Amino acid sequence: MTAESPSETLASPSEALARLAEERVDHRFKGLPPDADGLTVGELTGRRRNLFTDGFATPVLALSAERLEHNLRLMETYATRHGLTFAPHGKTSMAPQLFQRQIEHGAWGITLAVPHQVRVARAFGVQRIFLANELVDPAALRWISAQLDADDDFRLLCYVDSVRGVELMDAALRGARRPLDVVVELAAGEGARTGVRTEAECAAVADAVAGTRTLRLVGVAGYEGEVPGADPERVHAWLRRLVALAVDFDKAGRFAHTDEIVVSAGGSAWFDAVADVFAEIPELSSPVLKVLRSGAYVSHDDGHYRKITPFNRVPEEGALEPAFRLWTQVVSRPSAEQAFLNAGKRDAAYDLDLPFAQVVRRDGVERPAAGIEVTALSDQHAWVRTAPEADLEVGDWVGLGLSHPCTSFDKWQLIPVAEADGTVVDYIRTFF
């Protein structure tokens, strides 16, 4: 794909997603029934096979159809209730089918992190993208500029966090028909990841943008999850700094060339704080687009995000439900205290927490995984410690809960979506 041929990405979402159903099932896709080889994904979906009895091979990652829908509806309701524009972070799943469902459930657009992810989203017709990163690669900038010039309905917002970055972006975008909309990224504090450290430096970056014809300043943004020693007080204080920066920029006339002012924040740990502080944004010279970017909600998890989700602090607003389960089999039981499962680092997220043994299936009967604990992962094995009361045999299926959706999706190219009885009703294609 080149900057000179943007039209190849302009298929409608329905057309592009329909093409996914035409893809042939084969050895590329882990866990699928071997006898499905040669079928299209659409044909396999139509057969409504059962995850447990119709030939799926362990390990296999599955998404719960019911829980996925619950999570989509819950965050749609939450964003609407709090007057937030929702642009969930697509890096979590890199699944265009889920992007489309998020948009159908009220998302304004999709947040992304790097040019490859933008190319995926555009290939599936996403019309609004928030690029939560400063982009200085000339080839990627020229490609995005060609996309903007070819499609007046396409909008992309991008971070800027340095004068040098502005200079590089300006040099790469010379000759563009449309300016690229940018927001100044305010860092969450010293030692935080990216972003401008002080308000004075933010002003200098904004002045650099104003000195170009290729960039247009439309707002401010940042990520509160990087606040050092994050707690409610510190996070609220930083978010108020972000809002104050927007107010100061507006008073200084820095948003004179935009008809709406973007203020954006929001990971998956503090979106309640974002809702609180963004509700305090005063009237500015143009309407304010309050963009929330939380992305892990779509699948949620059984570890990290289950512990830190804001819904733990505001239970009256509802609760997300973990939608992932990795199904494995016991392949070795060398002692009464130890067992091994046939899934490891190639299959399960392990950067935040190890997988959690949740249920055991034997002869079609499912029961809690009492006395069973995953203690380590090798490339293709899970090390399991078993208590004396654990009833576990070679051949048993063990359902594992996972922690951290972002490093769970990326290990699977085609993920079955199963109803509670095991009927597979869809397959989610990922692009990492």
C-alpha cells in the first residue's frame, strides 16, 4: 500500500468484513477443528460447531458471546451517561469485527498507537481515528496525508509532544491538501512515558504547530494511567491540569482554527476519574469533544483489570465481565502434587499475571478447579500445582482465566466466539 494508492482502503466496513468470512480455514489458525480445513470462515460459522464436542483442538482461546455483548453495552451506557465521546483503544484487540461492534455500540471512532494499526483500521472502513502517539515517520505521515486528501469524511487526530516532532511532521506533510489535526500531549509527570513535561513547554509546542500550514491544533490529551503513584487524589489533580491547559490554550486563542476542542484521556483503570473531572470542563469558545479512550473493557479479564477496574469503585454503575477463557488439556500428571497443561507462553498472556485455573471439564461435566494453581509457564506448557483434594486426570480440559487482554488477543489470529452451551457463533480475526 502506498501513498499514491489510497483507494484500496476505501471499502465500506460491511464489504471489508464480509471478505473476512471468505477466508479459508487452514493450519494458520490454532485450535480450530482439523477437519474444517478448506471451509471458509463463513461456512464454518454457519455449521455452529460446539467448542467441546465438535473437534476443536486444545489449546483454544474462546470469547464468551454473552459477556462480550454485555461489556459493549455497559461501556456504551457509561459513556452516554457521563457525556463522554468514546474512542476505545483498538490496540487491545486489533480485531476489525470488534471495532465495528464498538462503533455500533456508540463509539465515535477507534484509538490506535502506530501506523500499522491505522492501516488495518482504514482497510476496514474506520472513519475516525485517534492516534495516541506522536508520529514522525515520513512514509507513514505521507500515507495518512494521502488518506485524508482522498476522503473528506476521514478524520485522524495525532499527538504532538515536542517542537522537533512538529518540525519533522511539517517537513513530511508539505504539499498536503488537508492539515493534520493534532493535540498536545501533556505528560503525567516526571518519569512518565511520553508527553510534554511542563505547561510552558506545551505552549512552545503549540506555537510550533501554529507556525505550520500542515498541522492544525485542535486540543490537548494525555494518559492518566502513567501518573506516578497513581491514586484518586493524584489522578484527579493531573486531570485538572489537563483541563486547565485546554482552558489556557483557549483563552490564548490557540484553538481559533477549529470548530470543536478536543480534551482526551482515559485508560481502563481511571475512567471514573476522567468522567468526574471532564464533567467540570467550563464552556469554551467552541464545543468540547470529551474523548475517553479505554479499550480493555471489550474482553475485560480475570486478573489485572478485574482488580483495578473503576467499576469496583462505582458498583452502582454496573460491572464488566471477563469474556476470555483459554481451554487446555492435562497432558502429564507426574505426581499427586503436579500436572502439566498443553498451553504456555505462546498461547496465554503472562506479562501481568499468570493464568488462573477456573474450571475442569470431564465427560461433558464442568466443575470448579478447586486446589489447582498455575505456577509457571514454559513455551508450550503450563506448570500446575495440585492440592490433595484436586481431582485432575490426564485428558481433562482445564479452562484458564487470563490477565491483560492486550497480550491475550495478540497470540491468536482467529478466535471462536462461543455461547454458554459451547455453540460457536462467530470467529474474530485479529491483525497484529
